[in-house]
Amino acid sequence: MEINASKVKELRTEQLWTQQHLADACDISLRTVQRVERYGNASNETLMSLAAVFNIDKNTLLVEVEPVEVIEQVTRLSQKQLLILATATGTVIGASLMYLMMLIEL
């Protein structure tokens, strides 16, 4: 579950708690607190423990997820556009291969 790592750290430092103190209060490992504060991922149980210890609603710690735009239409390329795309791709690949060959010869 993705939670707001900076919010957890902010709440902990406001209390003047070490990571170990928070871990003990939540009955979780120090490594779990470190992971939460660094990466923002936690199990539902960890989230519930953090919310209880900080005396806040668990939703306060969750990262707000923005809606994703769904694309409903696929654009078809004309034969001319496909040829241009293939030519450009081939040119880039060819140039890359030539560059690598030059590097190998050095």
C-alpha cells in the first residue's frame, strides 16, 4: 500500500521520536519504519498501527491517487507515415550500430 513517506517522517519528528521509538510504539521492526519513510510502502497492518500511534485517520497517511486518463481511440497510421517511421527507426538503429563498431575498433 502506498503511503505518504514524508508525512510519516514529519509526524514522527514532531513528536521528537526516533525511528526505533516509532517502531516499538507500533510493534513493528525498525527496518519497516525505515522502508516506510524511504519508499512509502507498507502493509495494511503497518498503516493501521501508524495511524493508531499518531492518533489520526489512516486516510491521512495514504497517497492521493490521481485518476488516469483512459484512451479510447487508437490512431491508425497511413502507409506513408509507417514508411517514414520505419525509415527513421532504421536510421537510428544503423547509426547506433556504426557508433558501437567505431568504439570496438578503438
